[in-house]
Amino acid sequence: MEEEKLLNCLKRRHSGRDKAVKSPMLESRFDVSGRTLREAINNLRCQGYPICSNQYGYYYALNEAEVTATIKQLNNRIVNIAKARNGLVHAAKQYTDDGQLCLPL
């Protein structure tokens, strides 16, 4: 996917949270999968572009408050992923060395 075209589209047509665009619309416009779109969005964010998201879709931030809201959303996701990881670490301790599950009787 040409990330520059995605970036330009978001800047020109979807600046500000009120102009957010849903993922399926962008997927169709650029003929890509949801996964490819998410990877492109992530790459742009990693490069420092203020690509934000909320329940209404993706948008190019117009101000710090919009960026801060997306940062908060990402922080919440990090916490939930850490909780899931910790649960799996705990679950892994229930297995024996031969891979069999050991359940208490």
C-alpha cells in the first residue's frame, strides 16, 4: 500500500474527528485488507504523523486534544494486552514439561 496516498487522503478529506472515516471505506478506496490498512496506519504513526482513531474511524488530527484522546485509547489497549499476556503466563505454569495440562483434583 502506498502510505503517502493514504496520508494525503486523510489530510485532505478526513482532518479532525468530525470527519473520521471507517476502515471498510478506506479498504475499498485503496483496495487493501483491513490488516494492510492497520499496518499502514501504524507505520505512519511510528513516523510521527498524527493519525488518530475513534469509534467513527480514522482521521488526521487537527489539535493536541485529538492526539491525546488516541494516545489514551492506545494506553488502554496496552493495559488490556498486558492483562491477557499475564493470564497466559499464569496458564502456562499449569503444564508439565511434556506439554500435558495438570489440573488440580
